[in-house]
Amino acid sequence: MRACALIGWLAGALVLAAATLANAAAADPTRDAIRALIVRDGVPELQRPVFADYRRALEGFYAARGFLPAWFTAGRALPEAAVALDELAAAPAHGLIAADYDVDGLRREAEAIAGDHRSAQRLARADVALSLTLLRYVSELHGGRVPPRTAGFFLASGNSEFDPGAVLAQALAEHRLREAIAAVAPSFVVYGRLQAALARYRELANRPLPALPPLPRGTTKVEPGQPYAGAAALATRLALLGDLPSTAAPVSAGVYDGALVDAVRAFQRRHGLAQDGVVGKNTLAQLDVPLVQRVRQIELAMERLRWVPHLPPGPLIAVNIPSYTLRAFDGVAAESTPALTMAVIVGRATAALQTPVFIGEMRSIEFSPYWNVPPSILEKELMPILARDPDYLAREDMEIVGPDRDAPPRTRIDAAALAALRDGTARLRQRPGPKNALGGIKFVLPNTMNVYLHGTPQRELFQRTRRDFSHGCIRVADPLALAQFVLRDRPEWTVDRMEGAMAANTLRSVPLPHPVPVVLFYTTVTVDADGRAQFLPDVYGFDRKLDAALARRAASAAARTVPAPS
């Protein structure tokens, strides 16, 4: 009986304690002030005062804690507040802007709270302001500040299923705020390398660089072995940028030769230029790019990486359009060491022919494929040729296919054939063989834009530095190696068998054991495993588009005002 009485007493005490806490929360004036701020959709004191887009996350965060403060209590800031402010102050390390998160203003308010024991309104404003700012920061660090489509990318927003309020609540509950914020940043190896490059180029941008004297009078370039008054200044600049090693032999006074030529070639390689060692107008133009502009390129590259969604484990193929390079990885975690690297040709810079930025799934390979001519190429490029050259089809191994699958393809051009092509009741295709525009292999990744990877008979184009020559699809330099990579779990497909299928001139479709993600991406900065940054031409102008989108977003946020209390 005494045990039962004791249990009853404990139960009653727990109920009384819960009721007491509930009554205390209900009586806390700060609680009502927090509720009122959330309903009002804004904190006027902040740089970005309106938070309608974050209201649901903010309300959920506070509802879970009974609308009581998270960061402050009467007369003092809790330890987590200092951690939060330090994390916000570190925003520039991620290519973000500290002023967007009003770190200085939040710090001043946190310090003022310590001397104000009575104002529930002030404590509520400070608490909601810090919570809101962290929600924004976590969300933007994870998924970017503007939607990918705003900058011309066909990617789903990285924030579509991300709940910053839940992340923040769990981090506070576990006292792991710093670790939780680090975990929401992109986990790609290249993102960490870009962070290191950003810090380095910011430091370089604050240093005065020696001016490069003009080229010798009457010349447009300086070749190895020629005199050049700017040799010493060029050496100093290349040493600061890391292209001229500190162990290199001394530079000859007034002569362009030796280690300086090697340093120029290294610089050219890092800036998408022909690696000829000649100091010409293109090399000088890249040398004269202000380093603050390089800083901005890195920041834009980091912003884009926040758009890449979570990728499943397993093989991965990634194509970076500005670098004209394909890399295949054994897995997402192994991205620092590609299993395969090769040159590619991408879509032309003309808006209608650009390779789109999206993520697809490679599902099959076609050996000895047909090339089904896209309607745009047929209409704009081939119809005029067909109309004046009746022998074009036979010469190019092409044929006209109608809707009747049992009817033989047409190999002669006449008025009826031209009319059928014009009205879309017939289509043009190129038969498998040595003239086929797709080479011997087509890599199929179904998408509405009809973009895929393939070989090409135009091998000489891979020797060019700038390789935007296609109509949007990706031409790969070594299709056989890529086929080996994606068919490695099908051992019956040996190299000899693949080569035979490529030369058979008979279509053979081979499904992959598992779909392989293919990321067609765009970033004008990459960083290798040794920390060397490569700055690439903005071939499609996407850096300009993203810069403009971010500027519009900043202007829009600054112009929004908090609605007056009702």
C-alpha cells in the first residue's frame, strides 16, 4: 500500500509540475511578444525585415518550444547564441555575404539584452531575429539564394524538401549547432577546395600586383627567347598566383625564357587558353583580370554547387560545360579521384544550341546507332541542301522514314519526300556506319530536350581549346572507354565485343544493369586535388545571369517593408 501511495504521490507531483510549467509559459509576456512578431511577418530592425517565406518554418520552430525564447533569457544570452553569431559571421567563407545576415546588428542586440532585464518586447525581437536569420542562413547555405531556373538551369531547387526549422530545432536540442550548420553545406570535395581557393584569392586581391609593361612596340606577342621588359613583373605576378614555383631558376633580366615560359604555360592551362607559352593578347587579357573578379567567379561557383541535389550512391558521370571535360566517378564519395577523364564537345554558345544544365539518368547504350535528325537541324540546315541536291541522301548514308514501319525507307529525294519532311509526316535519319554523326556509340539518357552523349567521326575537333561546336548534345572523345565504365558490371561485354558492335553497322541496344546519374553542369571555376584553381571562359554567359539574379534578389529584399501592426 505504501508503494501504491508513493506512486500516486509522484504522479500527482508530475502533473502539478507540468501544470506549473505550462502556466509559467502562458504567463510569460515574451511568449505573446514572439507570437505577435511571427504573425506580423517581419522584424523591422533587420537588414531583410520581411520573412513571409520563412513564416511556416519560424512558427514551427517556436511552436515546438511553446513559443518561449531559444537564445536569450532575462538579462543574458545563452551560450548557443554566441555559437550562432559566430557561424553567421563565417558566411563569407561560403561565398555568402555577412551583411545579408546583419551579424553586427544581432551582436549589438545580444549585448544590449544583458543590460535589459525587463523588456519582453526587446527580448522577443532579439530572439526571433536570430532564429529567423539562422533559418535563412541554413536554407541558403544548403540550397542557394536564388532558384536554379532563375539563372537558366533545369534543376529542381535544392530546398524543395529541406526543413531548416527542423534542422535548427534538433541542433539546439542536441547542443550541436556548429556541426549541424556544417552538415547542410554541400559535401562535394570540390566545394571544400573552392572554399580554400576563395580564402586564398581574397588574400591575393588585397595585395598590390605589379603592372605589366606593354608588349614591345610594333609586336602583338612575345615568344620564348625574345626580349621583354616586363619579364620581371610577369615573374612576380605568376609567382604570387602559384604558376612560377619558388624553386624555379632565376628569371633572366629583360628576356622571356626558361622557367618563365613554363609558368606562362601553366597559367594558360589554368585559364582555358592554348598552352603555347606565347605571351599574346589573350594571355595578357587573362593576366589583367582583376583578382576581385576571380573572387566573384569562385563565389558564383559555390552558389551553383548548392543547387546540386542529393545523389544516390554508385557510379556518377559529370560534365562541366565550360571546361569541356567529362569525369566518371566510382561513387559520389570518391569524386576527388575520377576513374575516367576525357575531353568533350558541347553545344554552341548560341542560345538555341546550348547544352542544357540538368541531371539525367543513363539507361542504355546503342552500338551502331541511327542518327535521327532533330527537326530544328532538318528545317534550318538540311532542307535547303536536300531541295537543291538530290544525291545528298546517298552520299551521306541518309534515308527518309515514314509513319508506316513496314514501308521501306526512301533513299531518293522528290517533291513528295520533301513535302512529307516539311509537314512532319516523315523524318530523316542517318544509317549506322563510318559517316554516322554519332560515331559508333550513343549513350541514352531519356529527357524532353533530346540531349544525349555520343561519339563522333570529327576527331580533329577535340584538339581545339574551345570546344562548343555541337547542337546541344555531348560528343565524347573516348566513347569506348565510357562504354567500358558503364558496362563494367556486364563482363560479357568485353572490349572486343564492343568494338565489333561499333563496327557491325547494325543497331544493338544494351540496357545498363542500373541507371547511372549524369550531371550536366556549369561552373567557370574548378580546383584540382593540388589546390590549383582553373578559371574558365563564361562561354554561355551564365555567370552574368547569376550575378544579375543575385543583385535583383538583394534589391527586392531591401525594398520590402514590414506591415504595420493590426
